[in-house]
Amino acid sequence: MLHEFTLSRGRAMINFTLKYCDTKQKLLNSYGFRRVIEAFVHNLKREEVIIFDFYIKAFKTEEDFVEAIIETFKLLTVFGEKEIIAVDNRYAVFFEDRDMFVELIELVFGFWKKLERYSIVRNNKLGQGLQNVRFIQANDMFNELILATYRRILDTVNGYEQRVNCQSTAGANASLTLNNVNWNCPMEYRGLSEVPFISTVVFQPPFISYTKRNTRDGVFREHQQNPLEGLILHEDDWFVFPAKVGNMLTFVFFHKDFMVHGVGLANLFELAKENEYIGKKPDIIYVFGNPDGVDEKRTFYYKDKKNDILIGYANYCDDIDYFGYMKKMLLTLHNVKQIEEHKLPIHGAMVNIVLKNGKESNIIIMGDSGAGKSESLEAFRSLNASYIRHMRIIFDDMGYLRKGEDGQIYGYGTEIGAFVRIDDLDPTYAYEQLGRGIYTNPDKVNARVTIPVSTYEVISKGYKVDIMLYANNYIDSDKKIVFYDDLEKVIGIFEQGARRAKGTTTEEGLVTSYFANPFGPVQEQKKTEVLVRQYFKDMHDNGVKIGEIHTQLAIEGKAKNGPHEAAVELYSLINK
């Protein structure tokens, strides 16, 4: 990113490496401030017609209005009203209606705060910006500078200091440090080699963003041609998030206009360390948001058998502007790769529970989106104080099974975080996450929060499976847990993958998906069918209890109590 400041699609990118403002005058003289005021005036013309018309009569053109705001703000940090008017009598209009001027100042500050704001340091680039100042400290100082500038301007216009101040986040919502990295790049992908890698992520919670879409649609299908061969990604417009998706090294290339989804990865997947990817070839490459000239959504994957890399692709369009397209494609790629290695992907949640009486159990609840797997974990969390000593989340949405050397079946996770519906969380718990969550469309249907729930050490350890349950969200039953001895019957239930859609996708009504997992098993069904029978037989032979849990999540009036009742009954079973 060679520009000191860019503003597009409601996202401001501040390059601290090229320009770091540490005084009010540097801030107000910066190119970035001018771009913000230009965008603000354009927005004012559309949203606040009365205020715009009042000032445009005095300044005639938008360009002169922009210049007047900038110059007046600069003068207000040093002089009072009389001195400013003496400098240029045209600025007297701002003080003719002081209340309107105060409103204008507040609107400027509010416009800035509504933008998604990102700061960036590129470690290997030399410039007149930030190089030797600690990254987190620099962001804190920048935040304080903006607040101090805003307060100084407002206090000067009012003629007195504010007695009540809100110490809000006015600098960057999120910040990145970038490195140029030499990785083992096959010739087919040399056009990707100049894109900088993210090495550090800092964000200021609660991080709230709004995206063009709030549901995901369709299934990712295999493509027969490599979409990345010959593709060149410009280093100014792209970033790489080196993620550990389960045990797969994954390079996620994302366009700067979809920055919120790239930053969201930090709360969902482990960010790989430099020694884990420098000079290495990834297992997976995902290019998210490539402007390929096609208007409709294109999302698919390609098996590069020559280089043993699985490729994911999503083109630049409004339809992919939802975190589900980032997360679910990565999980699809992971699962296809695991199936090739004879491991069984599980779309569900797994938890290690230790009760206060010392009893321990490892439980998997499997189900497609909206079936109630995550909600059941949250219900267990609510039991924590009364019954449970501690609870470790192995996976919240996707994991995989592997057969150990001892013949037992072990579960592993793919993510250190969870991307969950806010409506289905206990309100107390949802508010508790304000200090670390990334919230998406919080006032819309299918509002989501991305939160860390585990550590990479925990999800990669491997836990022996004791109980395997299918999450049934559509049957109203007094008996919340049902186990089956008939292996073929229970395999049929799991493979049918039935659920009532909850609005997390564009599906409606009672729907089915093979093995409740449209992210790999559907695409590789024949291979998965073999693995399902092998793994379920091994679990059955090893005494794993297999059955259903009736979450009742899709039954009207049961969305909150249903998972809780099921959690209580499951607790009583593992406590015997």
C-alpha cells in the first residue's frame, strides 16, 4: 500500500509508514484529512440539505466550502473567533449561527467515526512516517490526537471547555503490520508473490461493521480450470492473512475493499508465525475479492494436483460482502483436503467438559447452520457455575475426526473462534463480548459476532470422542437426548442432514444436506460415504454413544429454552 491515505466504500486506510501525524497541524494539513472533508461535504449535500445550503450560499462551490472548513479548523486550534475573522472575513459566516457551526463540527466527527478505519505499518518500507515507534502505542497516540483536536475545535467555538467527555475510539478501528515474505511460490502463482503478509493485528473493540449482505447462498463447487494461473495481484490493493485452518497452512489473499473480512479472520483462525510460512508452500490458497470483470458472483475451488495446493476463488462483487463467504470457503477447502487424507470433517461443535465431581466427557453435536450446535454450547456455558468445573471448546462450527494409533477416534478443531448469531446467544453473554467481539450488522436479521472461544493448542491436541449427537432443531420432544444401537439407522440420520432453516442462509423450511455439511462432504460424497461408515463403526465398537439431541431451536417459542433444556438433560446423562 503505497498511498498515505485511501478512502473507498466507507473504509479509510491510513498508512503510518508513509505519513504519521503526531501534531494537530500535521493532522489538519494532511492529504487524508482533506479527503475526509471532501467526502463529508459530498455526504452533507445529500443528507443535511439545510446545513449544506446555508454554507454553500457563502462559499459558492463545494471546493471552496471544503477549503473553508479545513482552514477554519486549523485556525481554531490556535486562535479565537476575532483573530480568525481578522485572518479572512469569509470565515465569519461560521460564527453567525454558532449552533449550526457546532452541529457541523459534530457532523464531521460523526462522519469520520462511521467509517471503518484501518492503520497500517509496512515494516520494510522507508518513508517520513512511523518506523521506530511501538505500533500499539502509536495507535493510542493517534487516537488521542484526533480526540484532542476535535475537543479543541469544539471548545474554542463554544467559548468554554466541555465538562463531560466521551473517551471513544476515534483513531483506527483496526491496525495491521505488514511484511514482505519470500514463500515457496510455484511458477503458476508468481503474480501473487509481491502481496504483503499480515504479521500483527490490533483492533479496538467493540468492532462494528456493516456489510452489503447478511446471509450466504449456495454451495462451493469444484472448477476445472485454475483461476489463479497468470493472475497478478497488485501489492497496493491486496493483503495476505497467513492462517492455520486446522492443521492446514492457508494463505488468504483479500482485496482492501473487503478489509473487514480479512480482519475478522484474526478472531476466527490462528495467525501463523513467520517461521511457519517463510520459505513454505501452503496447503491452501484463497483469493477473495478479485475484480475479474464479471458482475455475478463466482465462488468455486480448484484442485492443483501438480503443486498439491487447493485453490479457492471469489470474485469482486457485492454478493460476497458477507463474512460467511470468507469463512465457509476456507472450511470447504480444509474439509476437501482432509477427506483426501482419509479424515472425516464434522460440521458441528465439540466440547470437553469436566464436572465438579471430577467426571469428564468429550461431546460432539453435529448439524448444519442453525441446527443449534453453537447454541447448545452456550447453554452448557450457562450451567457452568452450578455443575461444571471447566469447559474447553474443541470446535464451535467445524472440526474433523482422525483415528489414533490406539484405535480410538479423536476430534480436532479448525478454528480458535466462533461466528455466531447474536439473537441466539444469552443477552448477558452477548454483552460480555463487547470487549473482544467483531460485530456484523448488529441491528439486522442474522446479526453476527466473531469471538475467540479457544486456543490453537486446545483445538489441535485431539480429544477422544465419548458422545456423538445429531442436532435436531425441528422436533418438539419431551426427551431431549436419544441414543441408538442400530448403526445403519443412526448413520441414515446423520447422512440425511435434516434441519429447519433459521435464516442463516437463503434457505427456507425443512431442508437437507448430505452429512449436514455442504462444505466438503457434499462435494466429495462418495469418498465421504466410505469414511462415515468406517468412523461410525469404529466409534460404535469403542463404546461411543451415538444419537440425537433435540435442540428445538427452530420451534417457535423454544429458541432460548430448547437448547438449555437439552443441555440440562445431557448433563444428567454424563453425570451418571
